[in-house]
Amino acid sequence: MSKKKAFKAESKRLLDLMINSIYTHKEIFLRELISNASDAIDKYYYLSLSDENITADRSALKIQLSVDKEHRTLTISDNGIGMNKDELEENLGTIAKSGSLAFKEKMEAEEKNDEDVDIIGQFGVGFYSAFMVASDVVVESRKAGEEEAYRWESNAVDGYTIDKCEKAEHGTTITLVLKEDSEDEKYSQYLETYEIENLIKKYSDYIRYPITMFVSHEEPKEEGSEEMQLVVEEKTLNSMVPLWKRNKSEITKEEYNEFYKNKFNDYMDPQKVIHTHVEGSVNFDTLLFIPSKAPYNYYSNEYEKGLQLYSRGVFIMDKASELIPEYFRFVRGLVDSQDLSLNISREMLQHDRQLKAIASKIEKKIKSELVNMLKNDREEYEKFWKNFGLQIKFGIYNDYGMHKEMLQDLLMFTSSHEMKLTTLDEYVSRMKEGQDVIYYVAGDNLDKLDKLPSAELVKDKGYEILYLTDNVDEFALQVMMNYQEKNFKNIAQGDLNLESEEEKKEIEEKAEENKDMLSDLKETLKDKVSDVVISTRLKSHPVCLSAGEGMSFEMEKVLSQMPEGNP
Ligand code: ADP
Ligand code: MG
């Protein structure tokens, strides 16, 4: 057998591939460098727990940013574990080599699981994203516990150099010399305070160590004075502890509301907040909101469903649509999980079991919260129903009733019983003895429906009728077929079978007496109706039209108005 050989890689080409094809957004370079700094501080802190020569003052651990507009540099500095010469060589000189992954694996192998360590890195490629925006990258690092410091420098094109340098403290300082602006790319935006603040808020807000920067602002020299002075102060840009990681009992309603409004650009408080921490086969925190009003574009193609996704507090993507089913697409919110499989760019999810498990838990949670609302706060639920009930009804109709079990108990329709919204369960609980179907009738106006000749008759017999006024309603009931084994029956269609034996006999006699008139009428109307009969469904009205079995008048009408024949 011939000897196995290692693959050779054309490093320069590989690096070029890395830099230019993994990421869709150049701005993530900052997220990657900050995540590395956070990992380095975690490792330093972890080391201090076991090595008595190293002491870590937790409050002094931080990540500092600074810019130099004149020299077009952006600097990210941490007082973490640092790297010695060999580590610089290994970690930054070898593509896809992750010192952090090795660290994490070692910790796991030793079964040391420290709450205070939450390593983000794993793929060994994030660092190179710096070259998407920088023509030159300089890394100065000093390993904790060692005296010497080293400078790694590269322009990506001609490899890298490592030289000795001076550094007073342990940790790593990374300086990016930003590329020159071009027609389509303004690299100098990364020198602007507000842009840096935005990126930190977006991607790194929940990094557990402070990310600081010196910022300047003008303020009056003395209180009330007109003379202004420039004040420079160190500002912390991230909020560090995510709201969803905090103890529920310590979070006020206002905090939730403010968080929702800021994050999801709504001017109204959410109707409902759902905050849960799930542990088990899959671990995650989720913070979900039901808006108080449907967004203006909700029922258009413009509206995108999905939850924000975080992995270990680092922002991954904005609208992870797989996490929320179509019929709950009005729910806004986020999921943070350490169990997600991310692709190498950390911009996307692998579609795996974990993701499905999270989605299914979220779906059940939303359902149970809605059921609780329905039980405990009727007024709130009806408000919810007015906003998003249509979505739920479409949820039943779509996919041929596949989600009937999930959704049927959430349904509401106006009923002839007090002309109020009712659930199917409530309807069934009021059914008269011997009533074996759920009566309904569809049309676009409640008043008209209530005055229909057939409605009068059914009500007269003491039965309740659901009045369906949205186009999708009747279609939804048709795909459901039944509820608690009670079939749905359109009172404007087919034979209602409501009359007693005596009444039946009376009608037969009348039909016999009026045979000639009926057949004359049928002859005259032969292009328009299929039969003319003596009716049992009339009370105060002289005649009515009635559809045969199959499609009802209303459904025919709805379908004929739809371009694709869909309600
Ligand atoms: P990953 O973070 O996925 O491991 P990176 O390409 O971002 O991959 O970084 C490669 C490795 O370089 C890291 O695993 C870590 O060992 C080392 N490294 C990067 N930045 C720092 C830093 N600021 N301090 C210490 N080590 C670092
Ligand atoms: Mg990294």
C-alpha cells in the first residue's frame, strides 16, 4: 500500500477564498475580533482560577477600541490571555486552526465546566475577516505569565512576519489599517464613533466584558454657562447582560416594553411578553412578543417572519424564519442558544435536529400562552383575535388542515348566541340535546346573516349558528371537517332535517296539492335552478334560494373573485 500524504494547500489562494467568499457582510469583522477578545479574556480568567501566579481582577477585564482617523487605523485591544510566538504562528499563521476550540475541548475532556467561561470561537477562520476591510493587520501580543511580547503583521498577500516587540501588559492589541475607500465601499465608516457603536449594539451587545471607547462630546464649561468645552470620556458601548439571561422576577414590565420597542421598532408596547428558559435535550432562552397591533405591512409580502438568533450572546441573524411557524408569524422576538450548529461564517444555521427541536418547543409555548390568555383574560384574547385571528384561520386552511390539532381551540367566530365571539368548544358545550352538528352560515355582513330566512328557522328551533364573515372561514371549516366529532353544517345548503314527522307529512301533502305549480315554476326557471320544492326553512319569508350539497354559494363567490381560486 502506498504511503498516505497530507493535502497541500495553496495558502495564499485559500486565504483569498476565505476573505472574499465566506461572509456576506464585511461589517462582521468587528464581531469576529471582539468575539476573539472575549474568548481570550475568558481563558485568562479561567487560568487565574487554577494558576496562583495569575490573579485576575474581574472588574479590570475589558476590551478597548480606539480610532486614529489620520492614519486610518482601528484598534481592538484586550487584556486576555495573549499569545506567545508559537501561538501566533499556530493560530494566526494556520488557516482553520482554532486555539479556542482546542481550549474548549480540553476543558470538556477534563470535565471542567465553568459557568464563567463561554468560549465563542470554533472554526479558526474569523480572524481573517479583518482582511475584508484592512490592507494591513498588526497583532501585538503578550502571553499572560510570560515576559516577551511579539508582533505579527500581514497584508494577506505576502504572508506574515513575526518580530519581538514591547508590550507592558498581557493581552492582545490588534490594529487594522483600513483599506482606501472605493466607489462601492466606504471603509472609513469604521472610523466613525456612531458606526462603531451601531456595530457593537448589533452584534456584540451581550459580550460579557465591557467594550469601551473614548468618545468626546461638547458640554457647557459651567452649569448655565454659554461657553462650551470638549469633554473626552471612556464610554462602555455594550449592555453586557442580555435581558433574557436575567432572572424573570427581577425584570419590570417597563424594561420588557422598552426592550421590545427599541429592538423591534414598534411605537406601542407589546400585548404579550413570553420569556422562557428551556433546559434539556436542547438548551435555549427565548424572549417572544405578541404585538398590540399588526404591523402596517403584515398582510403583505413585504412582511418577513422570523426570530432574531443569538449564539452565546453573539448576534447571528435577524430573521431566522424556521423558528416560527407560518400561523404564528406575527410573533417577534429572539432565541439565544449554545446548541445551535452554525455554518463556518456564523451567519447561517445548519438545518438540523436541534433547530427543529427549538422550533417545536417555541410553537407549543406560543400555543399554550394563547390558550391561557383565552382562559384567563377573555378581553385580551379577543383583542389578540381581532389583530391576528385571520392568520390563525389561514393556518387551519393551509396545508389541508394539517395543523388542525394545534389551532382549532384558538378559533373564534361570532355566534347567534348573544351575537358575541365564541370558541368552538363553547359552542359545543351549549349544544342542545340531540343536536349533532355545528350550524354555520357564511356571508359578509353579520346583520344580514342573522336575518336570513334559514337562520330564523334554525334559531327558532333553539339552535345556535356561527356567522362566518371572512372569506377564509368556510374554507377553514371545510378542511377541518369536524370539531369534537361534530360535523359542520351550512344552514344555507342542502337538507337541514329539522322538521318533525308531522311537519314532514304536512309538506308532502302540500307538495302533492301544489304539484302543478311547482313543475310550472321549475319549467320557467329551468336554466337557473335545479329544483323547486316546498320549503321547511321559511318562517317570515315567502321564498329562499338554497345551494345543493358541495360548494356553497359563498364559497363559489369567494373563489370566483380570486385570481388563483384561493381564498
Ligand atoms: P476561532 O475564534 O474560531 O478559533 P479565529 O480565526 O477567530 O478562530 O481565531 C483563531 C485563533 O487565534 C483563536 O482560536 C485563538 O486561539 C487565537 N486568537 C485570536 N484572537 C485572539 C486574541 N485576541 N487573544 C488571544 N488569542 C487570540
Ligand atoms: Mg474567532
